[in-house]
Amino acid sequence: MTQHSLGEFEELVLLMVAALHDEAYGVVILEGLEEKLKKKVNISAVHVALKRIEDKGFVKSRMGGITEDRGGRRKKFYVITALGKRMLDAQYDLRNSIYKQIPKISFG
Amino acid sequence: MKVHPPKRSLQFLRWFCREDYLDEIEGDLVELFEKRSETISLHKAKWRFFCDVITSFKLRNLKVLKSTSNLIMFQHHLKIGSRQLLKNKVYSAINILGLTIGITCCLVIFIFIKYESGFDNFHPKAKETYRVVQHTKFPDQTLYWNTTAYPLAEALRNDFSEFELITQTAGPVNRFFSFENNDNRFESNYVLFVDPYYPKVFNLNWVLGDPNTALQHTNSIIITEQIARKCFGDQANDASILGKTIMLNGKDPLQITGVVKNAPGNSNLRYEILVPYEFFRQNNPYPSANWSGNYQGTTFVVLPDQLAKQDIETRVANWKKKYLNAEDDQRISYLLQPLEEIHTETMYGSSPGGYTMSKRILQALAFVGIFILLIAIANFINLVTAKSTARAKEVGVRKIIGSTWSNLVRQFILENTLLVFITIIVSLGITYGLLNQLNFFLHTIHLQLALQWSDVGLVLLLGLITILLGTLYPALILASFKPLQIMRNNLSIGTDSGFTIRKSLTVFQFSMMQLFIIGAIIVGMQMHFFKNGELGFSTDAVISVRVPQFDKLNEFKNTLLQNKDVIKVSFGSGPPMAVNGFALGTLFRLPGQPGEEGMEAEMKIGDLNYLEFYNLKLISGKNFSENKFEFDEFIVNERLLKSLGWTAEEAIGKRLAINEGEATIVGVVRDFHNNSLQHEITPCVLLNWNHFQNLAFVHLANVKPEVLQSIEQMWKQSFTTSIFQYEFVDDSIAKEYFVETLSFKGFTVFSIIVALIGCLGLFGLMTFITSRKTKEVGIRKILGASAAEIILFFSKEFMLLILIAFVIATPVAFVLMRLWLEGFTYKIELAAWMFFSGGIITLVVALITSGFQTVKAAGANPVNSLRSE
């Protein structure tokens, strides 16, 4: 199987899932992203991104317990997988290595 | 307090979203909503929730697409479908445009009919409420009134216990008001006098004030929001305006006791201002106690037991002699008319400010709507079918790969759904805009059409029908394709049966097109006849101005005549043709003849100039010698003499009696249309009376705003009460043909629409046929056919279809239009040219439309079409 790619928004969501470790579900991911990005993010976009990275195997999910809130609906928590972590590392390294190649001279 | 997300949005989410995703999506959405509702307004939070639900409506989340193979096929079909649409841009545009026009028309008509047939059904007791109507029998005719004598309500209340409620109204009438100081004046044409029972029968939508007490005091006034805004501006909804004083006609102080919402458009009961009936009774003691003659009183009764209606009517027939004199008792009968039938029954006419819309017109309109939709669907089927046979090869490949019949059908359904879906969205948008335009153009009848959710449901239903019909035929055809034959290019495109169906659809379209064009021509001729018909008098550049003070008439006239823009001035009770539903009625008979043998006549009052002013021709005798407070001279029309059996010469000098008194006939005037052309000329008496001269007629040399302004200035010099108001007599006469003008405009618009859809269909079909027959055309050209022959070769077929359609359409049009014309007393004669021009216009339009394609096909180089095999 070919290596999966990771879109920009998917990467942000994956980072947020990793950062929130074991507490990540739709709403908190959304809020985290909105806070960091300083702009409105659509919840359905987050859902789609979560589904995609789950299909690709970067995260796995489990259902939470039933509570009074949320109209009695359970939360779906996401945790990053080893594959996901490797993907993030690879992305980070890739960017870092290219970043380091920027000649300092260009900007005086 | 616990907040709840909007129910409908939630239902929608649960409906489309797959079960295993629901916990996450719904939960997150609800949680977000709960959080948001603490920081932003509930309304905004609900809106955001709705937006979230809509954005979650994604393929991935759909219930139906849970299984992957379905999803893949769905995506595949969607992709192929949209590519097909984009590839054949002309075809798609034609198809979408045609169907959009059809669905939009049908929807607008449906909304209009629903609106017109739902008049006054919103009152809590609408089903149990009846209006008392009066039939008055005369030796030569029966008159139908929607008004009754004022004391009737009180008498019914005393003598009949079956009625739950009885309410009496007077008006609506015109009054002028002032408030705060005398400079703030306004006028209302809809002042309705109502008794305290009125708010119990009819829904008034109170904004301020107490419905139970608002009408208790004689000097109260209830105003609508519109009037409140006019008087008090920003404070209109403030309770402080209750108790303020408004002066009626500059002399009677009335206290505001309530504010109600404006009268809804779909109501026959027009009001802007409500004043207690008691006030009217005290100020008009004579008419309000009088049983004889007809006054502007309307009586409504609430009868819970519907079965008792006939019984009550019979009992009232025997009971009325208690109050009516013997003569009236014989003539008059009282009947109960259900409230919900008032608007669609034209017999009793409309009350001031209202209008009636006959059931027949609504039915005709419904047929028009259905036919336009059918034409549009026929068009759709034609185009889809044509297209699907062109895609035979694709179908063949699919079949060979293993596609089943149901797979293919699903694909076509999806493609049609895509088309119809776009159409529906566009239609709804257009309808929304169109309704606003309609409301604006028809604001004179307070039209308030609106798009409702149920209408969207109707559109979806129409869409579904279109999809089914549009899919059925291609699906059947395609199922019968043998894949091998298709691949070997042996398919006979458009089997015989297919062409018959397509041909009959085209014939249907063309017949409809001709029917509508013939209809539009005939209705147009009748309208032309109405507007330019010989009325027997002239009204060019004549305005009528209300003159409130009789003693100032001469002064006003003299100032007017000093102005060089004024040619002539005359005073009278009304223009020669009764307009705005206003006519003075009376009975005429020979002196000494008993009262019950009197016959109905219209009474007109005019000054000495009146005949000359309106170009009314005297055929014998002379004009009045002077106007008096006790009239002594009559001028009558020929129609009246006909009732008496006199000639114009022998009538001169004879005495005649009317209800108001006796006088000598001094002149006979040639018949003029004293009623609008839908109705016959009736007997008419002109009196040299000084009463009722409450209109001034001014003939202007040129109609300019400055002239009207200077007339207003002159008016203000002479009159101190009331408000300057003018109307062009031409316009008031044109208003009498409001419904006819409307149906003419409707017919014109609808025939253009039908023609347009027909043309679109023909254009699409010709595109298809010419492309299918490229090779045949090539061979024909090589064998020596000229371009003209090729064009004829293509045109021949649909010319034959138009001829068949003409044979079908003409008799139908003839019967329908004769039926329509029967409603008019004065009408045009049907002529053969009206029908033939319908056929010829259709033919020309069809030739032009198909011309684009046929000329292109005829001009093509045969080498190009024959080179590739």
C-alpha cells in the first residue's frame, strides 16, 4: 500500500488530537483549533478530517460514556496511533530540513 | 433554563446521518449549541446549529451510502451525470430553462389560487359565519345586494335565539380626520362602523387596547398600525397613544381605545379605522332606523348549527313582514351566504375596497397551470428521450460489463434528479422574486402572496413526478437494447413506437401553444373593445374632484375657469358611467301608479353643463333650464322610454315619478353606457337637483403635474373642510375592467410562456434530429439536393404536426372562447382570422426556431459528415 499523504487541515487536526492526548473529541478539537488559528472553523470540516485520518490509520477512536449533556449522545474520543506519530515526525523533519536550507544571506 | 436545539434541524440531521456517526456528530453539534447559547443569543445559536447541520450534509455522512459499493456507484453516476450536463451545455440549458419556467408558473398559479380561495378563513368562527344578503325582485329584473337595512341586525337579535352572534357594520366609507391641531389631516377610504360584537366574530389582531371594552364608548376609535404610524410616527406601538384624541370631520372628538394590525390582504372586510356603530347610529338617525331603501349596512351572523340554515331562511321569510312594509315584503328576500364564499361569488358584487374573484376564473387558472406544467414535462421527456438514445453506445458498454437493468435505471434517475434538483432551486428563487413583483404590481387589491413551506413540498412533488415520467420511457427503451446490436451499430435509433409517443407529445405542445395564442388574441380584442368602445360620452383629460361644501361651488368654478389650462367645468353626482361601485338607485313609475309597480333606474344629478361636458347627445327636447333645491325637470335615456313604451318625441312634457318625487320630462338623451360594458345599459334619470352635486369634473387642456397642483391650490382657497382628492375619470372607468385586464395580461404572459417552452423543446429536438441525420443529409446533398430542399426535408415533419395540432386546437379554442364571451353583454364577434393567426404565428415561430439548426445542417459540407465511419 502506498504511503498516505496528509492535507494541511488534516495535519492540524492530527496535531491537536496528539496535543490533547486521550481527551480529544470534536468540540474540544474545534475549540483548540479556533484558539490557535484565531479564526472560525467549521465543525463538519473537523469531523470529515477526523474520519479521513482515522481511515488512513493515524488515529484510533473509542466511545465515551453517556452523560446528561449533549442530548444524551456519547463522545467519540480520538487517540493518535504510532503510525500517526511517525507521520507527524516525518512531516516535522521534512519541513525542518528544508527550512534549514534557506540561505541566511537572502534576508540580510 | 435548559435550551433545546431547533427540532426540525435535528430531525433532518437524524434523518440523513448514518447511525454509527450520529453519536459523534449530533453530540458535538448539540454540545456546541449549548455552549453557544450561553454566549450569544438563542436565535443566533439556533441559526448556527442549522448551518452546522447543513454543512454536515455530506456524502460521507449519508445513511444510504453506508455500503461502499453503493457509494462508489453513486459517486460515479453523479460524476458522469454532471459531466453529461456540462458536455451538452445547450441541451442542459434548454431542459433546465423549460422545466424551470413550467414549474415556476405552476407554483405561482398554485399560490395565487390558494390565496384567493382562502379569503377570510382565518377567523375563528369562519365556518359558522354567514353574511345576510338581500334579493330584491322587480317586475323586469332581480337585484342582488350584499348590504341590508341597518335595523335588521337588532331585529334578528331580538327575535331569533339560534344565532350565537350577530354583528352589524356600516361602510367602509370615506372620512377625513385631524389630530393634535387642525393642520395634521389625513383621509381614510376605509372607515368601518362596527358594533361591540364585531371583534367576537372577526379576528382583529390587537396590538394595543382591550378587545372587550374598546368599542363600548360611543366616541371611541380603533386605528390600524398603518394609521398609527402615520399619526404618531415612532410612538405608534407605545401604549401612551391610547386615550389620545382624533377629530372626525373636524368636529367630533374620538378617543383612541385600540390599535390593531392592518387588515390582511386576503380578507373582504377592508378597514383602516374602526368606529363604534353607535356613533354612526346617533349621527345618522334616519337611515339607521329605516327598513326601506338600501343602505350600506352589512349584517353578519354566526350560526353554529349548519343544518339550521334553510330553516332559518324560511322563518325569516315569514318574519320580515313584521318590519317591512307590504311592498318591500313582497320584493325583498333575505338569504344567508357563507363567509368563505363571499370572495368567489361575483353575483353580489364586492364591498368598497374589496374585489371578487369568480370560481370560474380560478378554475381556468388552475387548468392553465396544469397545462403549462404538462407542456414543460412533455418537453422534458422529449429531450431526455432524445438524449438517451444518443447514448446507446454507453449503455451497450455498461451492459456488456455487467450492468443490470436496475443499475441503468438508477443511473438515469440520478441524472434526471440532478437536472430537476437544479431546476427546483432556480424555480424557488424565481418564484420568490416573482411573488414580490406581483404583490407590488397588484397592491391596489392588497395582494400579499408569500412562499410557504407547503409550497416547497408541492415543488418537490412536481419534481418527483417529472423525474419519474422523464425516466420511465428512456428506461423502457434502454432495457430493450441488445448490447451486441448496439456495438455493431445496428441500432435503429428511435423505434417506431418511440416516435409516435414523441410525436404525440409534440402535437400536444403545439395544440396548447395555438390554443393560448388564439385565446390571447380574442381576449385582447375584447379588451380593445372595452377600452376604445363607443361609450356614448367622452372622458379625455377629465379629472373628478370631490367638492365638500355646496355653497362654495360657484366660487370654485369661477377660479377654475380663470385658469387657461381648464377648458370646462361641471358638477354632478358621478361620471356618466357608474364607477367605484357607486350609483344612486331609485324606482320610476307613472304618477298615480302604485309603488310596487315601480322599476329600477339609476339616478344621476348634473348641473346645466353636464350634457355638454360629457358630449351626451339629446335626441329630443332640451337641456335643464336651471338647477333647483326642489327638482322639477327630468332628462331620461332611451332605455327608460323602452320600459314605458314611449317614443322620444311623445315623452317630452310627460310627468314621471321616482322615489324622490315627481317631475316633467324635458329631454331624452341617447343611450350611453351608464354601467361598465360587462353589464347592460339600464334606465337612467338625470335630475336638475342641487343635492348630491359632490363631484366637480374638470376638463384639462393639458395634463401636467403643475396644472394639477394649481387646481389643488384653487381648491384649497374655496374649501376648508376635507382633503383634496382627484381621480382621472378614464382611470376610474378602466378600474371597472380590472379583472378583465388582469386576465388579458395573464393570457398574454401565459401564451408567451407556452410558446417559449414549445420553442425550447423544438430547438432541442431539432438539434437532436439534425445531428442524427447528418449522414443522410450528406448523402442527399451529394445526390444533388439543394439547401432549400434539405430545410424543407426537416421542416416537413413538424409542419404536419402543427397542422394536426391546429385541427385539434381550433374547435377547443372556439368553444372555450365563446363560453368566455358569453359573460359579456357587449362583445366582439369571433372571426376566422383570429384562429388562423394562432396557427400562423405558431408556424412562423416554429420555423424560426428550427431555422437555426436546419440552416446549419443544410449548409454543412457533406464531405465532413461522410468521411468518418
